[in-house]
Amino acid sequence: METEKVILKNKRMVLHYQIADYLLNMMKHSETPIDGRLLSEERLKYLFGVSRATVRHALDHLSRKGMIIKKQGKGNFWTNAS
């Protein structure tokens, strides 16, 4: 499955917040089920053209807001709060 890279354009917002917002919008406008798995960190890194640390910051932000659950070795999953 080939996915086009996403270009983040908001120069005033920190990258990891832009990624978190993009993921939230993607979830809200798609068929992703609650408790559905997010793309891997590696895939998100490629998709956004950023470092793994930036992707992790975005996922940590969503986790702190209660939007995702991080399961070591399994991946990241949307919660009912989303």
C-alpha cells in the first residue's frame, strides 16, 4: 500500500502538534473503529517526513489527552475518548 507523504504547512504550530491534529482529523473522517490501531511509528515517520522523536512526541501528546492507548510491542490504539 503506497501512501503519499503529508506536507505540514502551519509554520506557527510545533510539528508534533500538527501531526497529532492530523491524526485526530484522519480518525474522525475515516472508517477507523474505536480501539483501531494507528499506523506504526516507522510508517508515520515516513508519511510526515519527520524524525521518530517527533512522531513519539505527537503520540505522547495524544496519549496524555486520553485519545490513544500505547501498548508496548503491539502499537497505538484509539480509545473511546476520541
